[in-house]
Amino acid sequence: MNVLKLKSLIWLMAGVLVFSACKDDDTEDPTLAVSSITTTDGTDLYGATSATTVGTDQNILIGFSGTINGSTLGNVKLKNGDNTVASSVTASGSTVTIDPTEPLFGGTVYTVQINGVQSTDGATSGNVSTSFTTAGIGLGTAPQAGNQRMYLQLNGNVVDVTGNAAAGFTQVSYTTDRFGNENSAAYFGGSFGAPGTGDIVELSGDNFLFPSMTYSLWVKIDHADYPEGQSKRVFGIGVERGYFLELGDNGVAWMKVATSHEVSPDPANISFATSWSDNINGGGNTDDLTLVNYTGSISNDIMTSNDWHQIIMSYNAETTMKSIYVDGTLIAQYNLSWNSDPTFEYNMKDMAFNDLSGIEPVVGLDKTLALGFTSSRANTATGWSIYTNEQNTYKGSMDDFRIWNVALTPEQASGLYTAEKP
């Protein structure tokens, strides 16, 4: 063979070998694609825009382009903010199902996260994330949403959406809420014929009382359960040494919205005082302390029997203004530092636990929040309001209980009612 031809043939073969080797090196690993993400009722969660009004009882179905290797399902998560939602995640062929352990919170943003799921033939998914919002009222429904320190939806359970509070003792049933949803509001049956038997829920947490704060809740009562001369204690923490709400006398002929405060200035060194705010009776009484008092009949005009109503208490420590709203209407407002005389003892400032008796700690004060009574079962610091001695626990329904560490403005209080009303 001609030497030149032989050299050319060798170089040609080498080029083929080099080319083939380069092609193998550049081949990418096969990719497992996500083809769809839907709920069991067919709502598309993987579209161009985020889905809203997604049912809270739905499972999530994820379609892939290949048969799933079940050992990699730990890479599929349902998230609520930074928290992973407790769920059962299973695979059948090319479909993965996320089945949350509990119903999802209403009005809440959730995110499906997928990364590194593999098929049985070794293909791997990329990083896929899609968010959706559940139907109903949620954490983001409220103004000052980021300053909420507790939010109980009471949809068949006692779970704080913010994650700051945890339910302990729970004796309560569930009923239909103001939107007609079954088992979506708490029902307190009152006392059951003997002291210390009334329905009560206790919650522990880092803090339920702040210098400036707001609480909001919905209640529904039957006036027949509130005969003349009697009252029911709706909720509280430490009774008058913290705060509490009481309704009484033929429905709500009066309301007591008591709050504990530091005294400032404090010329007599008494440290704390209670703003009882128990003249909320529609009488129109005003003085230097009381700036607003509803002049109509609270029982007949506002807190009508067998209807849902929203109650808000908001206290601003900077202005020392305490405001009380029913159904978005300001029915009472107090200036708790109304007296300009520096020797006056009872000007109040920051909300705070009255945990001192003179210079000694108060014995028996328990800082557990109670729904259904003015304090927890363990609290014995107030002799006239000890659970084991009392039968005037709350009787009625309760829903959407929120606590903020800021004072809501009148506009925000009105806006919250508009957002939450049926």
C-alpha cells in the first residue's frame, strides 16, 4: 500500500475515534419532567398564575414523565412558610400524591416543592416550586398580618396558625361557623351543673400580653343563656392581672373588657392597675376617662341573639387609648392617662401582668391563656374567679380568635370586620 494512503487512513480512523469519545462525554443525564400539579377536584396548581380559593381538604397530585422511584419521595414537600406540612407522600406509577395529615388552614399560601425526585430508570427531576392560596379567611386576611402572635381558626381543632401557641387541655365541641361550614367554629357548652365542669381550652406560648396589643374574636350567643343578673366569662389570662372579656345580664346589657397596666407615673409605688371598662352598657355615660360610649342598646342594636358578632379590643401604649369595637363600630374608647396631675396615682401606660403584691411575687398567677373562662384552671391569684369554684363559664360559639402585638387603628378594625364578615 502507498505510504501516504496508509497515513491518511490512520488519521481518518483516529478522528472517528476522537469524535465518538467527545459525543459520549457531552451526553446529559436524562431529566424527569413534571407534567402537571393538580388537586383531587381538578384545580390546576401549575398554571401561569397562582391558584386561589383552593379547598382546604384537597390532596395534591403531581404528574411526572416517568415511573417514580418511591425511595426518593422525601424530596417532595408541601410548605407553609418555613414549615413543612405533615403529609403522607405516596407514588403510583408516574403520579405522586401529597395527602396532608390535617385539613389545610384557610386563606393561607402554601408551596409545593420538588427537587431531586428520581424515576425507576434513573432520570432526575429539577427544582420545581409552585404556590397556591387556600379558600377562606386566613392569616393574611387581617391588617398588620405580620404582627399577629396568635390566630386560631377553630376549624375542628385548636391550632395556632402563627405557630406561637400550643393547645394544652381542651374541652370543647365544634359547630357551624358564620359561613355555614360544619365543624368550623368552637362551641362552649357552659357549666354542666357543678363548679369546675365548664368547657375550657388552655393555650401556652411565649407571650399573649404586650404593651400595645389587639385581640379580635367572633362570638354567637343565645340571650336565653344569659338571664338577668348573670354573666359568662368568655376568655382571659390571669383574670384582672392580665386581661379578660365578660358578657352579662340578658345577653349583653353590659360588657366587661378588663386589662392590666403598669402605672406611670407611680407616686405611690403601686406598680399596676386594672382598666375594668365595665360601663359598656349603652348608657352613653362619659367623663374625663371615657371618650366614647355607645348610646344605643348593645343588646338590641348590636349583639342580637343567635347571630355572629365580632368583638375587638385595641390598646395603644403610646397614646394610652383603649378602644373597643363591635362589628367594626367603635362603641367605647378610654384615655387611660387622662389626668395631668403628676400626683395622680392611676394613670396607666403599658399593658403588663400585675404579678407583684407590694414587692412580693403574686402567688397562684398562671399566664396560660384560657378560652371559655377568665383564666386557666391552675390560676388561683384571684379569689373571685377560680375555675374549680365557678359555674359561669362561657356558653356560646367562638371563631377566628386573633392576637396582635400592636394596636389596630379604627380604619384597620373596620377593615378587619369587612374582610371577615359573612
